[in-house]
Amino acid sequence: MAIFQHVLVYITLFIAVGYIVKKFFLPKALFVSKKSNSKACGQGDCGCH
């Protein structure tokens, strides 16, 4: 049972660290699609989102 708990803790830790890295350290340009950005901003890339 202890091994199962360790596995769950490590999975949760990896998910949390991955979220923090994605949220704060990776540029937002990696996760924005070109089609939705142009429709949301109108003409050109205003960078408002």
C-alpha cells in the first residue's frame, strides 16, 4: 500500500510542477493558436490576450 501512495504522490508532484512551469516559465506564444488569436483581436496581432 505504501508503494501505491508514493506513486500517487509523485504523479501529483509532476502534474503540479508541470503546471507551474507552463504557467510561469514558458512563453504564452507556444500555446496560442493563430486562428483563434486573429478572430479574437480582429485585424493584426494586438497582443491583448
